[in-house]
Amino acid sequence: MKYLIVVPDGAADEPMEALGGKTPLEAADIENINALAARGMVGTVQTIPQGMAPGSDIANLSVMGYDPKRYHTGRSPLEAVSMGVDMSDTDVSFRCNIVTLEGDGPYDELTVKDHSAGEITTEEADELVRLLDEKLGTDSIRFYTGVSYRHAMIVHNGSTDCRLTPPHDILDKRVGDYLPQGKDAAFIEDIMRKSYELLKDHPVNAARRARGLNPANSAWIWGQGRKPGLSSFYDKYGVRGAVISAVDLIKGIGLCAGLESIDVEGATGTLNTNFSGKAQAAIDAFRRGLDFVYIHLEATDESSHQGNLTDKLKGLELIDREVVKPLADWLAASGEDYRILVLPDHHTPIRIRTHASMPVPFMLYDSRRQTETDPARSYCEATAASGRAFESGCRLADYFFTGK
């Protein structure tokens, strides 16, 4: 049996006037996913436990069968694992976004224009992160480069008690209203303020401005946590597998669970990622004997954060055509039984440009349990709402891998 999970991050949305009252999933041409839905199961799943924030860390742990209330120690430490950072039990890892702040006044009066600094390249960001480490790093504080705008700050013998806000939750909001609070807040705020002075006139940003791109002019610190510890995925479900993603968070979850993390050339976590390369990497993994592949695609989430409906629709269609179709075709021709699960980790409505906690729609196709084809059973929020409802991502994962 082969198992495939495809996660179009943040794909779930709301009915939109611009789409004649449809959601992006309803409006996009996703004929291959819909063909599977017509012969499979469509329903909803609550990936965000009550009382927890709708972050991708919590949501993807849930989708992979790990109860976030038991296993979640923070977002950044999962990413640090993927970056190869060797954390001690007393270290605290913080996500260090490289963001775009806008305005001409003091730091407090600036606004958060772009949480991703225009999806800055990793090569550009590395120059900036290395400067932060050179100027702000100490024996107790170090900075590590991740992918694009996503990086890490490790604090030895640090605290996780401070209250920090994800920058994608406060787009167009005043910085001074969302500065760190609680224990260690003062030193974190000091790093953010100093980073702005270091980065705002850096040659990388001068060149970006000249090209009409958003400058990467400040570090934004959030997502703190300690060294994670997940149980073995193989011990849990009896399958050997891999994760494929451009995002350190997903790679880190996979590595912590004992899965492979497969790198794909040209994978960026944006709309310009190598979609077909990810599909081919999954096929290659199945061919060499792996049972399970988890493909994470960030483009739909990034488009939502940017408020870009055109790109969100395009992202959905590329995922359908360049990822789902070749994989579904290969699995069908493989001669083995297989299951395909398609679902976003969380909602990211374009209207609010950040994550939301409501249940997400899923599509589950099982080659051994085809239902009578129903063309009206498409993959979208409305159809899912009348289907089977799973109370947690863990429960859906159990059903997907065990059929129970």
C-alpha cells in the first residue's frame, strides 16, 4: 500500500464577491482533484485544537497524526532541526523573520508591510542574517540562515515565557502595538530595533529598492520553543516515508519523526516553486520502496498572506496539474493499492490575510474503496461541510493509515 498526502497550505478560504460567491477551491480549475473526489470521500477535519493558535506548526503536526497538545514545543525549534542546529535541552529557538517595515518615523510608528520581505531570496537573506549574527550575536545568542525570509535565533539558557506576535498576523499594523511582552521582552525588542538600524540601508536593500522590491529592513522575532521530541512515525503507523517541502518547518517535523526530508532543486515555497520536481521526487521515493510521501506546497498560503487572489487560483491549478495529476496517474499504473489525501493544514482567507482555526476540507481517495462516481462531489468547502467530519487531524491520520 502506498500513501500520499498533498498539503496545499492555506488553500481553504471564504466565498468571495470577486468569484461570484465562490471560494478559490470552487473557482479554480482543479479537475484532477475533483475527479478523485467524485470517486472518494470529501469531508472536514479540525486541524487546530481548541485554544491553540492556527499556526502551520500546530496544523501540520495534527495532519501528520501528532497531537499538538502533547507534542508542540514551539514552531522555531522544528525549523532549527531542519537547519541542522544542534540544540541543547536548555536552548530556546526563536523564528527570525526578515520583514519589510514601512514608514519614516521612529520604530514604534512603522507598520508591518510584508512578513516575507517580498519573498526575499535565500542568497540575499543570508547576507543579512550573517550580519545580524556578526553584530548582534554573542556567546549566548546566535543567528542561523534558513530559507527565504524564515530564519532562526538560538538563545542559550533562554526563556519561552515572552509573548510574541507572528508578523503575518499584523500586516499593515503599527509596530509599537505588537512589541514583545513578558520575560526577556526587553532584550528581544532591543534586537529587533537594532536590526532595523543595521539592515535598512544595507546594500542588499538598496539593490532591492532599485529593482522595485520590498526591502528586508528588520528582524521580527517570534515562534519560540525548546528542543522537540516526536515519537517515531514508523512505530506509529508502520510505514517508511519522506517529506517534500521548501519550508524548514515541515522538514523539521519530518526529521523529528524519523522520516526522510527530500530536497528538490528549485523548490522555493512560493508560486515560482518547482511543482513538477516535487511530484517527480515523490514518484522516485515510491519507486525506491518508501510507503508514504508528504508533499507540502506553500504557494497558496503565501498568496493569501499577500492578498493576491490571482496567484492563489494559479497556485491551486498548478498543484492540481503538476503535482496531483502525475502522482495519481503513476499510482494508478503502479499495480499497488494506494490512498491519496488532499487537504490544507489550515484556512488562510484572503480577506484577513492570516490563518484561521475553522475545520478544513479534505479529499480522501482509496483505490480499494471506490464509491459510485458522483460528479457533484467536488473538492471544496461547501461539499465538505456535508461530508464526514473528523474531530482532529490525528483522528483523520489514524483513519488514513489504518482504515479505522
